[in-house]
Amino acid sequence: MSAVGVVAAAGSGSRLGADRPKALVPLAGRPLVAWSVLTLLDGGVDEVVVTVPAGERDAFAAVLPAGVRLVDGGTTRTASVRAGLAAAGDGADAVLVHDAARPLTPPAVVTRVLAALAAGARAVVPVLPVVDTTVVVDADGVVTDAVPRAPLRRVQTPQGFDRATLVAAYAALADGVELTDDAAVVRAAGVPVTTVAGDERAAKVTVPHDLHLAELQVPGLQAAR
Ligand code: CTP
Ligand code: MG
């Protein structure tokens, strides 16, 4: 089975508030997007396409391995992944869509996703349990209900798909509909989505505190590699 990675890296990172697009922000001296691309390659993906913010191609090319293809993203994540998928072509059996904003995802997560696809899954996402008590509140912030958390999962990336299934699901998604991840796109097309174990280290860098936590994890990770 051959697999292409599509890295969504075209966001601005408004909540992080850095002086450059989030994917180019350094973590232990290496831009987030470079960490994410290397994780996919280390985990067994054959080639990678990165969606970049308009006008940033040269800056991204300078920090990524040769052979990684770059394509302009869109104004939403959904539009960016559409562009990345189109650029990925039809050569691979599988597609793994990954957020540049999850730089410390261990390659073992990639390997688990690939293994599930090789075993016949059409769509697979890495997930973690919800450990906090989870409640519903009303408009005033008053708790109205508690949600049984045993069946709840937090969904991470990379999310893996049979390539033709994901392409067909994006083609069937009406223009202008924005979903927060790719599994939601295939679920909207009626495709079952299976799960594998995610990893806390695959946490998304969203706000400055997340980047600080990621910095603290790097020494241990490098020792483990
Ligand atoms: N993304 C993308 N194209 C967009 C928006 C987001 O490729 N138009 C990517 C981001 O680069 C990121 C991933 O989708 O790797 C997850 O999005 P998020 O964490 O929300 O990143 P940003 O949109 O960049 O951040 P913010 O929402 O704070 O502006
Ligand atoms: Mg965003």
C-alpha cells in the first residue's frame, strides 16, 4: 500500500499570535511544519504535499526536505485540504491528512493509522479518551447536564483514508460547507470511521501555552528517537 501525506499548514495562527504563520514558528529550533512532515515520513508515508499560506512558498521550501511538494492553501482548513488532495494526484492508495500544528505526533501514531488502512479500514482516526468530567451548560453558564464520558473520544491527526474514498467525499461536500476535520467529511458521505490509539504528544499547538508545553517535551522525544 502506498500513502501520500497532506499537511494542512496554510493557517495564520491567529490564536498563537506569533510574528509569522504558525507552521513556521520554531519549536526547539525547527519549524512546526518540519516536525510534522518528518513524523509522516518517519512513520511510513511515501511522499508529502504541504498546503502553505499565500505568498509563503519560499519560506516553507527553505525549511522542508527536498521532494516535499508545496501547494497554496485556502482561506479555510477545508479549502486547504481540498487543494492538497488535488495536488496529491491519484498515484497513492491511501492519504493521511495531518495538521502542521501537531508537531510532536510520534511516528508510531502514523504507523498505527497506516496499519488500520492496510487491514481494510476506509477511514481511521487516532483518538484519546476524555478524562475530565464533561458537562452541558446553558447560555448563562449554568450546568444543565452531565455527559457520560465513557463513549467520548478526542480526535487527533493524522487521519487516514482510502484515497478514492476521501476524494469522492470532498467532491460530494457542497462548496462553502466547512468541517473541522476530514473524518467529518467522509462521515457526511456515509463512510464508517474507525479509530486507533492516539497519543497525548500529538496535542495541537493552538495558544502560546501549548507551544511552551511542546518545548518541554522535546528533549525526552529526541532521546527516544
Ligand atoms: N489550516 C490550513 N488552512 C487554513 C486554516 C488552517 O491549512 N485556511 C491548518 C493550520 O495551518 C493548522 C491546521 O489547519 O495546521 C489546524 O488549524 P488551526 O490549529 O486552527 O490553525 P490556524 O487556523 O492557523 O490557527 P488559528 O485558528 O488560531 O488562526
Ligand atoms: Mg484555525
